[in-house]
Amino acid sequence: MSDANLVGGSQRDREQILKLHADYIDANSRFDWQKLEPIWSEAPEALFFNLNGHTYRGRDHWFGLWKFYGQNVASSYWTPFDIGGVVSNDLAVVWCHRRTRRRWTGTAPPPKDIHYGGEEFVTRSTMVFRKEAGEWRVVHTHFSEASSGERPGGV
């Protein structure tokens, strides 16, 4: 992640945030919710927007999603690129694109067909980190599919 462009904050904060971001990316490839425990905030106001279009309130709600996906999806590493962000004393935002493949393995059809056929696709990721008791934790995420089509208005 040496190509990451985080602006502001201390070198130590930027390193810690990028390490947590990398740990998340690793855990996401296997839906390893236990590895996510020290990354996701326990705060009741933590709110996560998933690629599936649903909102998850609190980390336990998200852990339930990953337990479901872990039983029904074979995923690959979500390779991040175009990593950027801003860091202040106790709040940071990291954004990137992620390239991956995944396949639905469940017996029932997927709840929403968003690239479960094994083809490569790109998503966008925004993660908000907050310092809690001196440690960085994720309090919000927003994941969405990236478009490969022409931009409206040719912009």
C-alpha cells in the first residue's frame, strides 16, 4: 500500500490506518468476521452500507452478514487501487477502488445478483475511521459498484 495517498495526520496514524485497511481487505476475502473484530467499532452508532444495497447497524449486524456470506460465497482478494484519504486528529476517511471475483456457492439463489458468476468486477470503497480510546476503528463504510460505462454528459 505504499502507493496510498493519505493527507494529514501523523505518520504513525497514517501507518496504523493503512494497516487496518489492509487487514480489512484480507479479512473480506474470506469473510473472516473474527479478524474484523479489532477493526470495526463497537459503538452503537456505527453504520455500514454494503454492496448489496442494505444498511447494517452496528458490527454485530455486519458480522451476521459475513457469517451468511461465508457459507454461500467463494470470494477472492479484493485488490485495492487508487487509495487515498484524509486524516485528522481523531477522524480519517480512506477511499479506494477494489478489483475482485466471486462466485455464489449457496443452494438457494443469491439475494441480489451482483457479480456472483466469477467474472472480475470493480467496486468503490469509503471507510471512516475514528480514534476510540487511542485506537483507530471503523465507524462507517460505504461500498458500491463502479461503472465501466460512459459517464453521463461525457464528463
